Amino acid sequence: MITIAWDIDCTLNDYILEILKYINYHRGTNFQLNDTTHYNLTKCLPFQEKEIWGYLDNFKLEGKYILLKPNSEILQWLKKYGDNFHHIALTACSVKTASISAQWLFTYLGNWFRGFYFVPSNRDEKHIEYDKNKIEWLKRHKVDIYIEDNEDNYLQAKKLGIECYLIKQPWNNGEPVKEILKKITRRIK
Ligand SMILES: [Mg+2]
């Protein structure tokens, strides 16, 4: 069976859109999705790295993340075709919020997903580093299809010979989710 590894944030949900609303609420700003010209918010918003880390983590720790709805097109596709594939999630997040990401995944998509893996994001706390990043993780595991919104990861994973898809977001040259799902559906035998 074909294994699909899905990124979670901004692939399966609209995390960044909600983070922007959260920042706007706390800072009185008016950032829109189109302002996010880079997946790393410190590279496109006027905030220090630690401020962004705080927003990303507190949004989860305050119970807001679990309320995010999964991408509706992907959810519909999973209902129709999901059982033709083996699904796992591969996300980058802080160690202290990993359990919240896992809870989100299995709350909304537990019918289809059987694996949750994370690579710790940079934070102040020290963590064990089994893999430096998702690419190192992908080298050690068997994945047939990999779906991401992070173009750097996408390009590097492609070099490993994995069938990769880049979900369209303002910060990348990806393709619409509808087109990606059509292509994956063709893999069903
Ligand atoms: Mg992502």
C-alpha cells in the first residue's frame, strides 16, 4: 500500500491564517495571508524570532489550535479515497506542543491517519535530535508520497526520489490542492 506523509500546518489546516488573526488581536495589527511571503514568519513579519515562537506555541497551549478545521477538500477526498492509502503525518513543531498537534490530527483525521511524527522546531529548550529536519527523517523512513507547503522541504525531498507535491500558499509556487488530489487519485490501482 502506498504511504502518504502529510505535513500538518498549512497543508492539512489553515494554521498561519489563524496565527495572523491571533497576532492582529494581540498587537492591533492588520496582517493578511498575502503578507506571508515566506513560510518562516520571522522572514516576512516585523517580529523577532522569539516573539513568533511565542505566538505559535501559545496559540496551541491556549486551546485554540484544536479548534482549527481540517482542509475541507482534503477531508472530502479522504472520505472518498482515503482508505486506498496509508497516511502518516510529518510535522515540525516545538516539543511542548507536539501532543497538541497529535491530538488535532487524530481528533479530525484519525479515521485515516495511523502515524504521527514530528521533528522538533527550534526553541530555547534543548531537545534530543534524532533528525535535524524532515529531510533527514524522510531518509530513514519509507514514504511513497510527500505533501508539503514548505518549498525548501519539497525540493529537497524530491531529490530523494520521493513523489512530492507542494500545496499552494502565498509563500510558494505550489499547485492547488484540487490538482494534487487528482494526481494522487490516479495512483489508485
Ligand atoms: Mg506546513
